[in-house]
Amino acid sequence: MTSTDKTIDAALAELRQAISGLDNAVDARLDRQRETGEIEGEVRRVHADRSKLAQELDQAEFRANRLEEVNREVSRRLVTAMETIRAVLDR
């Protein structure tokens, strides 16, 4: 083997090594992008869930307030009815 052959073989070995390193770097980059995409998707799902839960909480609070109002009205009417019954019984 001549010195030129050795130089070419060494250059080819370095080229193979460089290509291998480039392949590894590309694979790593694609993996990171895939993971980033998955994370972004998860973040979007979490935000959507949070929004839905916030809306459901608002609706539940509205219903609770409405029930409280109705409860006060029923209580008021019961007191009025009991006072009316007492007045009738006292006659």
C-alpha cells in the first residue's frame, strides 16, 4: 500500500466518522423536536383541560349561588306560612 493509498484510506475513515457524527446529531435533533412537539401538545391539552375546568367551576358557582337564593326564598316563605298558621290557630 502506498502512502497515497494510506492518505485516502485515512481521509475516507475521517469522512465516515464525520458522516456518522452528523447522522447522530440529526437523529438527536429529530428526537428533541419530537419530544418538544409532544410536550407542546401536552401543554395545549393541559390548557384546554384547565379552561374546561374553569368554565365548569364558574357554572357550579353560579348554580350554588342560585340554590342559595332559592333556599333563602323558601325559608322566607316557610316562616310566613308558619306565622300565618299560628295566627289562625290563635284565633
